[in-house]
Amino acid sequence: MDRFDWASEIETQEREAAIARARENGSAEIPLVIAGVRCCRDCEEPIPAGRLRVRPDAVRCVSCQERHERRLQDAG
Ligand SMILES: [Zn+2]
């Protein structure tokens, strides 16, 4: 029986880690699309194609993403 508890404990930890990872890289957030163009969620400027090639899941332009990550770090 302990084995089942252990397994569900691991499962919970993995799920939480996946959510935290998704939160960090922004993939959990829904991209903003204006007229078929992927735009930054914060400043609503189109995200450069080069950035989307490197980060297909990007929902922010580089400067807004950096600011966003700093906010996350400040929040602890
Ligand atoms: Zn932006």
C-alpha cells in the first residue's frame, strides 16, 4: 500500500514541477494573436519571426519576457 502512496506523491511532485516549468517559460500562457500575427502579451507588438523560430512558444517579445521573468524572480 505504501508503494501506491509513494507513486502518487511522485506524480504530484512531477505535475507541480511541470506546472512551475511551464509558468517559467511562459508556455502555459495563451499567445496573443492580432490579425493572424503572434503578438507580445504585454506591449502587443508583433513578436519577431526570428524569436518565434528560437522560441515557438514565446508569448512576449524579448524585452517584455525579460521584465516578466524579473517579476517572477522578485515574487520569489
Ligand atoms: Zn513586448
